[in-house]
Amino acid sequence: MSSENGRSGDGAEGASAEQLALIRETVRKADVPRAKPRTWRGAALAKELPVARVLVDKGVLHLDRYFDYAVPEELDADAQPGVRVRVRFGAGRHRVREGRREGGGLIDGFLVERLAASDYSGPLAALAQVVSPEPVLSEELLGLARAVADRYAGSLADVLQLAVPPRSARAEQRPSPEPLPPPGRPEAGTWARYERGTAFLEALASGGAPRAVWNALPGPEWSEEIARAVAATLASGRGALVVLPDGRAVARVDAALTSLLGEGRHAVLTADAGPEKRYREWLAVRRGAVRAVVGTRAAMFAPVQDLGLVAIWDDGDDSHSELHAPQPHAREVLLLRAAQDKCAFLLGGWSCTVEAAQLVESGWARPLVAPREQVRAAAPLVRTVGDGDLARDEAARAARLPTLAWQVVRDGLRQGPVLVQVPRRGYVPRMACANCRAPARCRHCSGPLEGQDGGSLRCGWCGREESGWHCPECGGFRLRAQVVGARRTAEELGRAFPAVPVRTSGREHVLDTVPGVPALVVSTPGAEPVAEGGYAAALLLDGWAMLGRPDLRAGEDALRRWIAAAALVRPQGAGGTVVAVAEPTLRPVQALVRWDPVGHAVRELGERAELGFPPVSRMAAVSGAPEAVAEFLRTVELPSEAQVLGPVPIPVTTSGRSRRPGAPPPGEHWERALVRVPPGSGAALASALKAAQAARMARGAGEPLVRVRIDPPDIG
């Protein structure tokens, strides 16, 4: 550098220093102090409604309330109800400067409403930032989230994490398409097969709010029938929401809607779509550009405007139960939406749950079923193989499969693919009468009896030992353990039919469809692919593996899985045959043979009402370390009519293996207690449990973990 350049640089540095000093002095003398980012110290507040009520994203029960913040004037235009904001949370009263609370860590939240004044007497912190001016939390969605939180003893922030997807800035910047005009009324189509099917569609199209429990006929027409129900609702100028158990079912309804109405009339909300695309679709629904939504369980909170119909398919599927707190079930959320929005409700499936039967029994919903002649025309022929048949069958003793099953497979392969359903492994055995196979239950609380070391029996609910059990059905005194798990059959079938390809569908690799050519398709329950033209036959193996689950829903769930597989088989008139390897005298097997899931659900509901089982009663599970559960039960103020069953030990989780949601950490010994209340006391039970949990959390992090779940899916 030359000396001239060096002297020029020194002069510039001096001039810059003088300019900076002048700027600092000017700022000090200014009448309005400069606001500091995210603290807004000294900044003027909004002239109208200067207080923002904010729900902070802290999913802890003792902070399940709103907090007030001051609105700086510069954020006034963007700080509207429903937007995402960032606030400083956790500052104490002593951290106050110029009348404004400061400090605390930045945390996300939602602006719920603007107020003229706060009912909090102390100084308020200011909103730190409006993350986006896009309103994502409507009054309707907030009210639904609060109702779900109260029902499941959870926090509002946790529910909103499930209801509002994470933000994508690029998705917000893209405009949503213009809404399309309502379509014309659809034809009844295959809805005419049902006794009130046409009337149901006409009620939807005319703006009515019918509520129905729909027992769908076997076959692939169910997706088109759901699409016609959505189209009828759209024709009335209202919106529709359909929740399905998995992505494969979503794809079928998506294709049916596109075929019926064309592109652009519905949004698909699934986790497989990716965060940006899913948020873009969600925004299109929120902005009113799209009036119909099809998706998996996360779509149960979709902000459909002017909601006219909520529908759920196969409500007994485990996928409808949310895994994250507070673990709501899609069916119950949609029931809350139907009551909140006064809209139509449709619960459909090939089978029928006890909860669905209760909706009809109470008169809240009407049955939507087909005449028996239609059922017989659409269903396959169902044959059974019981223990007596297996004992007399030499082939069954040698190769596990009975002769009838081999014959059906051989004949079916001449016509097309054959489905073989193999139950999952890992079911824990329970005890049953050795003569009539009736489940062994406790005389005190009707819980399941479990065999212990040394031959003693103990209740899986209340923990009482049973020494003098006898069967109330047949008077027998001998017990047997139900069959557990299932053996692999693909290799055996491949050796028996070497010229036929064998396909497998299960947890690791689930097939969506298979060609309509001869093949053996071995599948676990729930992973059965759809065959082009339907399966020629199906084998339902090891029925005891599903019926032997230590759970109140074992029979209902086994029947649901059997019917789901059998519904993929061709009708009896086209040669479709199903062989179920299970005792034919059992109620679920008889319901399968008659294709009468509704009758089975009604009888189950009657028995549960007599014994005080869910869904007639409401239950909650409290689990944790033994001392923590005992302390929680001592302090919680339960309703006077509540009954505590247990606690009893929970099986220890093995390290290195996947564990179910809510299971104890590997190696830890936990106990579980069940709290049961009669009808009408469910809200009081949830409130009491929530208050007790909030008090424990407020005492600090040293409190041992206790998990509370309302309506646990597996209660033994």
C-alpha cells in the first residue's frame, strides 16, 4: 500500500468514528427510545387491544392455561388471533425494567385473543415476535382441542401439537387455489344395496345431518361408497372429513374421489406426503380453498370450513389411536366434532365394534345395513376346522394344516390367488376352560385370570388370587392355556406347491395389491393386499392365537381381522371360500360363519353392560413404579363412585426390543392400577386425574414418573 493510500485510510477511519459518535448522541436525545428486538424495551404499545392472550407451547398440566403479554405497536397489524408467536417465558417478578417484564427463554405459542386490559396485576412482558401472520388456530379448532384435552386428561398444548402441523415458510408463501363451485348430486350407485343407503345420501345432499353406523358389504366397493357420501356433502355446499386407518386405505378413497369428482376438490393429509406438502394441503383446507379432506388419524383435526360430514372407516383398527399425549382416539374426536359442529356422522367398516353398537343402542346413530340376501350374495362361503377335526385328521398332525385347508388351497389356485392369514407372534396366553373354552375371569372384578408359577391363578386387573375357580358356563374345573403366536408357513406352502409363487406381506414389507393370477399370499392381519378380481380362497390359520389374547377385545378384534381378510375373497357365487382354523362353537367364529358382526357386537355390549366393562363404563390406567402409583392413588380425589382395581405388576420390558407406547422402560418393574367409573362420571374422573397429575408436576422434577391414560386400548 502506498503512503498516499495509507493517509487516506486514516482519514476515513477518523470520519467514521465521528459519525458513529454523532449517531449515538442523537439516539440518546431522541424522545422515543429505540426498541430492542424481542424485548421491545421502551417501545410504544398498540393503541387498541394492547394485551395478547397466548397459549405457550409447554405441554405440562400445571401450565395448561393462557398467559397475557403486551403487544408492541410495531406488531399490532400482524398480532391477530390465531397466529404463531414467540414469547419470553419464565422471567420472575424481579426482572422488570421501565414497567416491562424481561428475561426468560424464548418459546413458541399461539395468540388466542386480543384484550383491552389484563386481569393480571403485575407488569407484562412483550410479545417477542410474530412468527407468521398466517392465522392457523381458529376458534372452532381451539374449542375442539380444549374438549379433547379435557376428555383425555391432557394439556391443550399437547393437543394442538397434534392438530396444527409444523410451519413451512415456503408453503405459506404459495397461494392456495381458488375454491371450486359445489358439484352436482351424485347417483346412489352401490349405496342402493343398503336399506337406507339412498336416503342417507339424499339427506347429506339436502344439507341434513344424519348419523349412521354403516356395516359395509364385503368387496372393494366401500371406497367408492365413501366417495359418494363426500360428494353428496359437497353438493350441499358444505365440507367433509374422512379418517382412514392407513395410507393404503387413503389411496383407495383418494382414487375413488378423483374418479368421481376430478382433481382439486379434496386434500390428502398423511405423514408420508412430507412436511412441506402436508402443510400446503393443510393451509388449502384452512383457507377454504378445499372443502374435503381424506387422511390418516392426524387428519381428525383438519380445519374443514363449514363441516357437514365426518366419517371414519374401520374404527377398531389400532392405527386410529394416537401414540402421543394425550393419546386420543380418532373415533372419539370425530364424535366431539359431530356434536360441536352439528354435522353428519358416518362410522363404517366390514365389521362392527362394541362402541359402534353402543351408538346405535343409545339411539344416537341409526344402523345402515344391507338385507340378508345382499349379504349372502356378496360374502364368500366360510368353513371351519375345530380341535375335534384336527385330532381326527392325520394330515393336520403331520403338517399342521388340516386336509380341508389343503383341498381349498389346491382348488383355489386353479382359479386365482389364495390368501393365507397368519397371526402375529408374541401374544401372551390367558387361561380358559378346558371343556368349553370360556375365558377364566375373576369373581370379584371379572378381570382375566393368569397362570402363575406353582400353578396358582391371579387376576390381571385387581391382583387377587383365585383358588377355587370353576367354569360358570359348563361347571368344569380344568383350565388350559390358549395357543400363543403362529408358526411360519410360507416355506411349508412353497414346498407343497413348488410351481406356485409365494408372496409375503407383513410389517417389514406390506404389499398393496397382487395380480389376479395363481399365487400364495401369506400375510399378517392388517397387511393383506388387495387381489385384482378378488382372492379365490383364504385360510385363516391359528385362530386361538388371536382369541387367546389377554384382552377384553380379543374376540371382537379377532372377528374384525377375519372379516377384513374374508372381505377380499370373491363371493360364494363366484367360488370364493374361506377356511377358519378355530373352534366352530365360539361366538366370534359363529359370527364369521353367519357374516353377522353386528349381532356379535350387540351381544358383547350386553355382556359388558352387565359386568361394568367399557364402553358402558369409563376406565383409566395409572402406571408407574409401585411406590409412585401407591402415592398417586392416595392423593387423587376420585369421584365417590370410582372403583380402583389393582395395582398389579406389568411385564418387564426386555432391553433391545421394541416396546409398546406406555410400556415401562427396559428393566424397570412397574405396576398398573385401573380406575373404573359408571356412565356419566367420565368427565369427573378425567378432571380428578388431571388435577392430581398437575399437582405432581408442580412439585418439581424429583417426582417419579406416573403415566395416566384414559380409555386404555388394552385392559386385559
